[in-house]
Amino acid sequence: MNLREKIRQSIIRFKELNGDPHYVALGMAIGVFISVTPTIPFHTAIALALAFILRGSKAAAAIGVWFSNPLTIPLFYKGSYDVGMYILGNSAPFNIEYESILELLKLGADVTIAMIAGGVILGILPGILAYFITRRIFIKIRLRKKS
């Protein structure tokens, strides 16, 4: 299966998610929000737990965490580092080779806390955008199904 076919299949699965537009959009927003935080390899587990607690779509949350991917992770990590260090007033060397929260812990609690704080701050806007975009898409999908 080539990349185009995989993307097409993913879009079909996305459109077939069950629930009202708010439920699906909330799950997607949670997944996208968590994907920006430097919490790899726990993205999916955290997103599913939050979706359960906040009563959003767990399936949409699991899809949303894929906003974080090999192309975006370095940007998210560097951004999380810069924002977190600025807000907390810390300074420490940043090394892009740290790919998981477990590896970040090796840098020390100050850096890890700063990166998580920075990731939370950076995740707010994409999460909000994901909510409204997904909600709008699902309202249109539901209207088409009724017609």
C-alpha cells in the first residue's frame, strides 16, 4: 500500500468516527494538545486517559497524537525547551537527540519540567484549533449523511 492509499484509508476511518461533533472534536483536541508535549512514549496513554476523564472520543484522541511525527517532534521539542526555559528562567544546553521523556530526565528535573511546561503552553493553540476544525468537519459530515 503506497502513501496516498494509506492517507485515503486514514481519512475514511476518521470520517467514520462515532459520536456527535463535540465528542469527536474534544478527543481530537486532546490528542493534538498532548502530541505537542515532550511526553513520548506516553502520548497515546495520556491522551486516552484525558479523553476518558473529559468524556471525549478516545479514538479521535489516539488519532490526534499523530500530529506529533518524526518531522514535527524536533520542532516541538526545541519549542518546548525554549518556551519552558524562558518562562521558568532556567538555562541549560539543549540536545535534539533526546527523543523521549525518559531520555529528557537524564538532563535533570529543571530541564524536564521546563520542557513539559513549554509543551503545555505550546499545545494550547493547536489543541483549540483542532477542536474547532474537527467540529466543523464533523458537522458537515453529519449534515451530508442526513441529506
